[in-house]
Amino acid sequence: MKELTDAELVTLIDKAIMKFRGNGDELENAIGAFMLGRKMGWRPLFLIHSPKSIKKYEAILSIDFREVMPEVGPKAKNSVAWKVAQTVTNFWKLVKGETPNVKTDDWKHI
């Protein structure tokens, strides 16, 4: 994983803002997910957002989250979703929603 410098981070976000056309909420969500993921890691982030949303956010920002975020960041330990993920045997089935009766009301709490 390549950690972005502060200048690279600002440039990436500025480029995404300038080229974006569409619903501003989607741009804000993409930037917010990216900023949160930098400290949580891409694995916990993929649990909080649907695969469709992750793909949309990556397209808006023109990045692959797995290339610019740690797999698991220091804030992951506070994520309910990440704690639950530690109890299952297949992370990707959990991401895809194929693990029954796992998600709780506080799934997105960090």
C-alpha cells in the first residue's frame, strides 16, 4: 500500500471535485468513505459500505481503495462491523451479505 502524502491527498480530492458531475451527495460520500478508510482500513470500510457503493466511490475518486489504504487501520478496533468480522471464517461472504444473521442495528458504529 502506498500512503499518500498530504499534497497527494489534497490533489486527489481536488481533481475528483473538479471532474465530478452528478449528485453532490455521492461525491461527499465518496470523499468521506475515503477519509474514514484511511484510518479504518479497506477491510472494515468494505463491511460498512455495499460492494456497489465501494465501486462507485472508487470510480468517483479514480482510485482503488486497496491500493491507497491500509488493509486494517488503527481505528478498525472501534468498528462494530470489524469486531463481527473477526468471528466469521469468510470475510468476502460477509462483505457480500452471504453470512446470515450477522449484521446488527449498530453495524456501522465506530
